[in-house]
Amino acid sequence: MQKILGHLRKAIEKYNMIEEGDKIAVGLSGGKDSITLLMSLKALQRFYPKKFDIIAVSVNPGFEFFDSSFLKNICEKIVVKFFEEVSHIKEIVFDIRNEKNPCSLCANLRRGILNSVAIRENCNKIALGHNEDDVLETFLMNFYYAGNLSTFAPVSYMDRSKITLIRP
């Protein structure tokens, strides 16, 4: 954990990701990236010179097998407020739209719901957990499908929602 915290703090300071008084919604999918991010931010919160608050937000896409009890337990254990936002993503993507390539639409719907919860809970930042593979995959997809050499930035301000997206 010490090594992860070192890398996390270095990225946060290099890209000026956290300011005094920030309230950060951590997108919690249940995968290793988002859980590691949540636990690392909670650990950083204990000693970081700039004080900030965090909440965890999980978007329930409406699949019968989706179970958030594991995520709730993690949040209770580390004392982070947990929000589960139940949605109709499964119904929209598969039943109504019958998408052949559902990933993009699903991701956009999840991101919109995450933004809405962050706004409702007075967060000024959203933190997403991504790893090197995610960055490379985005780079290759942009190159292949859009014909440009780009990937996501570590910090992005979203004009419409007035929220800053950070990817430490």
C-alpha cells in the first residue's frame, strides 16, 4: 500500500488534482482499480496537507446478478459514505436499443449518472480508477476508430456539469 500511496500522491501533486476543501465522488465499480483508488484516497486523507472529503458512488445497471453488498461492506469498514444509484441501463441498452456494441452507450449512461449523483451530493470532483492498460486501450481505440493519437487526460474540467474529473 505504501508504494501505491507514493505513486498516488506524486500524480495528485504533479497534476494538482486535489485542493483544500474538495469533495470527491469516487466511482466505485467493484473492480480492482476503483477499490484500490477508494482505499488509497482514504489512506491519503489521513495525512495529506490539503483536507478533502470523499464519498463512494456505485451505479447499479439493473442486472439481476448485481450485488453491491461487498462494496457497502468495504465503505463501512473504511468509513466512507456509500451511494448506490439504481438505474435502467440494462433495459435501455439491451431491451430497448438492442445494442450490438453496448460498451460505449453503457459507459456514457454510467458516467451521466455518476455526474448527477456527484452534483446532488455537492461534490466538485469525480475520481475514476484507471490503470495503464486502460490508457493504452483508449489510445489504440482513438487511433483505430477516430484516427487520432490521444487518450484521456489525468485532469479534465467538464463545462456542463462544472465538475472536475481526476484520474490519479
